[in-house]
Amino acid sequence: MQEVKASFFECDVPTGDGRCSDKACPCPEVRIPRGGGYLYIEPELVEFRREYPRLADANRAMKERIDRDFASKGVSSYITRFRVVPLLMCEQGARLRKLDLDVASADAKHWWATGLAPLRPTPLLSGRPQSQDSLSEAPSPSLAPGPEPSLNQEHYQRVLRVVLQSEPFRQTFVAAKGHVAAALSAAQNCSAFWKKEFNTQDGYGKGAGFVLVGAMLDNAFFADAPYSGSKLFNGADLRSAKLNRSIWLNMEIEHANFTRANLHEALMLHIWCNGAKFRESDLSGCEFYFVGAEDQTPIDFTNADLTNTTIHLREPLPAIFHGANMSGCRIKLDYNNDFQMKSSKKALDLLLNSLTQEQRSALVGVPGSAVASIGSTDEQSLWARIRKWFSH
């Protein structure tokens, strides 16, 4: 076993390339080749690892600390995660934190080669610890009070309760193959379930802060009344959640995080999702009908799988498609009057300008960027496509 010198502490190292792991960095978790990147070592981490330089000891000590914290609150069963190692980040993240780039780069190279990090904080260009208030988003906690949650069991059980109550209406909706009247009836009934389970103190009307990382919600029916204003899923954390063939009807999911979630053959109909993240998600075979909002934060599809997905456009929605697989993806313009036609064509231009030439050529029925080649669908033919989705 390699000796851990007093001036270093032991860390794990990825077997392949790394990714930017700084949550305060706006990058799409870019890939960092072996030997590259910048290492950020927080002062709080140094104090903790000074006592536990070996990784196994540090993990055990942190686990015991969290167990004691939960036990003091009367919690005996939980799922959690924590970090006792430095942050590997890209140059953008390192510059935002004003790290000394030369030192942070050298530390990263040494860490990649040896699995050891120096037992001292990364020096900053300002010469003083950086305030979290200077970042647009709080950095990933390592030794913050309380654990960083993976799945909030209370959130999961309450959401699951509504999903189970909604199941008869999902079955009615599916049996009617998306008929408009069935959709409205299902949405109105399910809206009452959400409002009963989550009152204004729980986040109804402003976002409940759901933490549903890794939640098993395949085939779930998420429906709400049109323009209900519940906003419960705005900002929700659904990273790595299992949502295959789930149905989302009249829901607001603005700034929700679906990174690496599985949404194979999901249906999202009349969804407000500005700022939502679908990075590296499986969206193959999905049917999307997004609605615009005043907030024009882009929808992030970085490295997502959009194979054989259909995207309906009526309003311009900024989006990021960096590295996304668009093979067999269909773009449909949905309008039933001249105003909507102009709006949907603007939406198409915006979307096509967000794609690379390779991505555009992978689309079905869209040669180059010729708007006239798209055609159109009115409201009735939109529902015809939805009914086709139900026939899978």
C-alpha cells in the first residue's frame, strides 16, 4: 500500500477521463482528459483531511458523523452521499473561483499520477478565501452541516402517493388515446391530488424543491390543470431518475434538473420547461410539446439522446444541443392561424441555428434549414400524433 505522506492526503482517481464536478460552474459537465483540469482544495476539506489523510478513514469518519447527525434527529433510515476529496474542474470553473491556475493545474497533474492531493488549500488570485456569495450558484458542499441528499424519501413518498392516486386517470387517458376531453378530465382530477398533498407551505405555487435523484417513476402520470400555477416541479432535482414512458401533461418543470435521467418514450405535452437540464438524458422516442414563458433561459440538451424523438414547435424556445444525438429526430410546426405560423417558423429557425450541420442532417424530413420543407400540423393532427404515441 502506498504511504500517505503528512503533506498529502489520499483520493480516488477515475479509471478513465474525468468531468468538471463543480456545481458552481455553468459548463455542461465537460469532459476533462486524464492528466488535465484544475484541482480545487477547500480550506475546510484540508482541516478534515489533516486528521484523516487516508481515504478509507475519511469516508468512515464522515459516515459516522452523518449517522450521529441523523440519529440526533430521530432518523434511522436514509440515503445520502458526501464528498471528502477535492473538486476537479475545467478552466472556466477555475477562473470563476479565481484559483491560481498554475498551482491548481499542477495539483491536478500530481493527483492524476499519484492519487494524492497536497494538504493545503488551493491559493486564490485574490489571496483570500472566496465568498460563496460571489458565485452564481452555491458550490458543491463537502463538509457543510448535514449531508448532500441523493433522494429525499419524504419527497419521493409524497410524490408517489399522488402518482398512485392518478393511476386510474392515466389508464383512462391511455384508453382514450389522448382524446382532448379525456386529457382535460384527467388533468383536472390530478390537479386536485397535487393541491391536497402539497399546500402553499409545501411549495404549491412556488416550487417544492423536490429532491428525487434516482427515483423510480417509470410509467408515472404527472398531470395538472392548464395554467394551475402549482409550479411544484420547478427547480426539482430529478438527476438519474427512471421516468421511462412517463406522461407529463400541463406541468411546469422550469429549471428542473433531469441530467442522466431515463425518459425513453416519455410524453411531455404542454410543458413549461425554460431552464430545464436534460444533459446526457435518454430522451429517445419521446414526444415533446413545450410552451414558451417569459423566462428565456435555454433548455439544456447537452449530450442527450434524442434518437427518434418528435419536437413540436409553436413558440421560440432557446435550447442548447451541444453533443446531442439527433438521429431520426422529427421537428413539427404546430399552428392553426397566421400568427402561430409565424411564431412556429421563428421557433424552427432558432432551433436549427442551435444545431451543427451534422445534427441538422440527422433530422428526419428537414433538408438543411428550409422552413418550407417542414409542413405544419394543426391542433387536431397534433392529437393524432399523440394517439399514435399511445399505439406503441
